[in-house]
Amino acid sequence: MSLKQILRRDVFVVIFVALLTSTAYSVGGLLSLVLTLLVIGVLAAFVSMVKGVDVLIIYLVFSLFFVAIAQLASGVLGIVIILSIALFLAIRGLVNVPVNRNNLIKLGVIVAGPSVVYAVTPYPFGLIGFGAATALWLGLLAWSGAISLYVVYLLITKPRMGVSVLISRIRSSWEIGVQRVVEEGAVREAEVPRPVEERGYAEEAVRAQPTSVSGVPPEQPSQPAQIPVEVTRYLTLLRSLEENYKSGKINEAVYDKLKNEYVNRLMELGYRVEGSSR
């Protein structure tokens, strides 16, 4: 697994949220409150993309209550509360991190790390450190593709298309869809991916079976193929992309650009796509 593939894991997005929140909190004064509320508001908006506006209101009221407590508490306790709220919103909307023992330990470490740094580093060195770390982490996520600069460009230049694409990307983290993928598109394990048709829309993700020295394919395994979560996510994104294109939410240029990105991600994971809707 390459470094880019590792950085695309949801936990690294959560770390970025923690660094960004820590930077906002470390500013101090009224500006700190404004920036913290902005971060919380954006994270709550991501929750609404997954769970709807009604849930957004509930989460927002809940979050603002604890933000107020954090501001009153201030200091190390304040940043612990703020980070806990930010990470809670992040795993309920921005990314899909299952709540289990291992992940709770990871989240606890992510909260504890910046809190310790905040406690032992005097102002403004803590702010400078958090700011630099946030910028560096953002660059790594953009380089790996975990954060798409093209989607950011769409949000700025073509907001309606950008929002449609962003919602699809966020919801893909919450689309289990494994059973649907197995039923609608065959997924088989492979050694080397075959070429991808340039304009074909993905209905299947296929890995070719390795052949023996004599050229005779080995016996097929009796167990059903296990689909990696990353593959399921990109298949879901391709389906959403097709739906957005057919409904007119995105144009052909955006469709082709994003389809090429998702297909390339599947090829990096050792899969090729088959089928075409156009």
C-alpha cells in the first residue's frame, strides 16, 4: 500500500480536523470564538449532508452548548471539550469512523495530543505550531487525493456543481453498498489490473484471476469475494457521478474529470471498471 493510499484513510482527515480546531482555539480572544464557531458550523453542515436538516439543528444546538462551556472553562479543559465536539461532528458527517474500542482509543489520542501541546507550549508558539502543522497536513491530504483540489475549485467557481459533487463524496463514506455491489457488478480478486476503457462508466470493478505457467486459470475460490471499503466507496462515487450527470447537476467536462479520477483510484487499488452508460 502506497503512502497516498494510507493518507486517504478517514482517520487522517480526523487528525486534520483536530489540528484545524486547535489552531482556531489557540488564536485567543473573541477571534478564537468566531473561528471555533466557524469550524463547528462547517462540520455540522457536513452532518446535514448525511443525516438531513432536522438532525443538523439538533447537532448544532448540542455543539453550541458545549462550545459555550468550553469558552467558560478556557485553558486545557476548554480545548479538550472543543476537540471532542469537533471530532464527534467529524465522524458523524465528514467521515465514517465506526464507534468501537480501537477507534475510541485513536480518537482519545487525537484529542490528547493537541491538548498536551497546548498545555506545555506558550503563546504564540503553540498557535504557530498548530498553524504550520495544519497547513502541512492539508498539503499532504491534497497531495494524496483525500481532499480534492478540483472539488474546492468547483465550489468556488461553480457552487451548484461543487455542492452536488461534495455531497456525493461525503455520502459515499456512509454508503455501505457492499451487497449491492456484489449483486450488480462482479468483483473478483486479481494480481494485475487490466486497462480501463477511457469513457466507460463503472458498473463493475474487476480483478482478473492470475493464470498458471501453462496458461490454464487456477481453480476459482469457493468463498465470495471480499470487497475492500475503498473500492466500494469509489464504485458508489461513480454511480453518484452518473446520476448527477444524467440529472443535469454537473456538465460533461466535470463528469469526465471526476470519472477519470475515480477510475484511476480504482486502478491504484488493483481494479479495473467495465461497462458504459454512454
